[in-house]
Amino acid sequence: MGSLEEVQCLEGHTDRVWQVAWSPSGDMLASCGGDRTVRIWQRQQQSSSSQQPQQPAEQQQPGDRWVCSAILEDTHSRTIRSACWSPTGRYLATASFDRTTAIWQHQGGVWENVAMLEGHESEVKEVAWNPNGCLIATCSRDKTVWLWEAQPGNEYEVVDVKHGHSQDVKCVRWHPQGEVLASASYDDSIKLWVDEDDEWVCAQTLAGPGVGHTSTVWELAFDAEGRRMVSCSDDATLKIWACRKDAGQLRWQLLSTLSGYHGRTIFTVDWSKAGLIASGCADNAIRIFGEAAAADSAAAMDEEAVAAAADVAAAEPGLRGLFMQPQQQQGGDAGGGSRGGSGGAGGGSFALLCKREQAHPLDVNCVRG
């Protein structure tokens, strides 16, 4: 089984760190938390000339260090729950328990708060920018999903408000092609929204006995091509979903359920560009999963395909960077419980590649590949 190596612990937040987000170019990392601040981290490349351009995080060299280059503060009055970069990396959106979403602009090395999105009646849990940067989705404890359209002059107009969930909406994610918005909720469901004649409608709900999660769905993520989706839940399972054609229509179907690997709530999940799934759990551990075929041949895979860069936010006031070192696959997780995937639309078997116990002293709230 492979291993995860900690390369650096980023410290500075004075309260729980809720989320981290890589910039599109990979040369900056944003973190946000209960101290009502956002910290921007950049890598100092000690092994190269300052004249050379910054390299992506996965190309980190020995001696490189991530340092805090900016602190965004004095805007939100409560916990900042989520941060998301615009596709160009010029803007950063932050969602807060103070019921607002802030838009920050980075220009000339300076960060400025250029807009505030207001309208939710309760805590805003997450914000997500669509792939072309024209739309922003936010979700809230008020059970709604809002869609905002970017206008000239850093103005943002509400274009739709969706009331489909019956409980707190925990997560919103855009499909890589931007045609589908997915939302996950405390009502145990995932909803998929599509644009029809300038109105976003619920095209499908993933829920119900034998198919959906049996408790709160905390987060979801699409693979790089948008053909599959993974979700995590309070029911301690990961579910893999695939987009298939059914009766002439594209529908998301359950591909497999990963159970027995986690003993407590899974708060966070992400699908890396290398095709690996990372999960963060209330047992303070991080796990990396890959398709069974990849796990069986892990020793033959090249380092770039196996190495998964994942930055992790935890309930402690600090960040730890974790990188997976390729080693020969030696089987599943230690301990009891059922292993592997079951059910669904056929195919799609996944296996545990590696696990890092006590990655943080407290809950792992966020993993990002």
C-alpha cells in the first residue's frame, strides 16, 4: 500500500480551518476558517531563481516553502465557510455564516473586496464559480441554491433561486462543462440542475432506498472529464455515479458504493486530475482510492500518474500538505468491515491505495487534489 508524506504544515489561522482551494494555475492556495479571515499562500522556490515563473504545486521541489502572502479580513463578520477561485484566477469568492458572499479581486499584487452578494436568509455554506466565469452558485442553511450572473463593473445579478431541497444545502459543484449544477443536502439527496429557457430546473434527484445516501450528503466532486461523480456522507460511505444514456436521455446512475473503509462521517471528497479519489473523515484520517485495475498495477504506474497532491484543511488552526508516494499495492485497509464497491450500473470497482492515520488531530474538513 502507498503512503502519504507530509511536506509542510501551514499555520496562521486562529480557529477551525474549513476549506482550502487551489488557484487555477496552482501557484496560490486560499484557506478560510472560523477566524473570519482568508489566507493566501504562495510558494517560495528556494531552489530556483526568482526570475523563473512559479511552478504548479505538484512540481514542488525540495526546499520550497509555502508562505502566507496576504490576509483578507474585516469583511465577513462570522465564519468563512468556503472559498472558490474564478477560472482566470483574478477573483476569489468567499461564503460566510454571516449570510453573505464576498468577491475579491487580485490586481497588481493587491487584494480588494469589490462586491458583496446578499440575499440568503441564513448561513451561506458554499460558493462555486462555473467553468466560464459567468455564473456563481451559492447554497445555504436556508435550504436554497442561488445563481448569480456576473455583470460589467463587478456587479452580480440574481438570475434564479432554487427551493428544491427540504433541508440545509451543504455543497454546490459545477460539472466541468458547466451545463449541470449539482447540489448536496442535509436531506440526504443530490440534485442535478440544468438550464432550460433561462430557468434552472431539477433534472434529476439522486436519493432513495438502495440508491442514494441514507444520511446527510456533505460534498461531491466530478472527475476531470465529467463522466463520473463521487459523493460522501454522514452514512460513512462514498458513492460513485456515472452519466449514462437511458431511454435516449442522459441520466446519472449509481456505479458503486465504497463502504467499510470509514467508521465515521466523511466530510469531504475530491477527484484529482490523476484520476484518484481523496476523502477526509471525522476519524482524522485521509484515504486515497483508485480504480481496482490501477490498484492492481500500481507498481507499474509512473510516478506522475500515481502521485496525488492533496492539500487538507482540518478542525485544528493549521494546514497540512500531503503527497502520495508511489509504492506497490499490498491490499485493502487494515481492520474489519466490508470492502470495495457494490451495486449500481455495472463496472467501476475501486480500491484503497493508501491511508494516513491522524493526518490532523481533529476532523479533516477539506481535501483538494
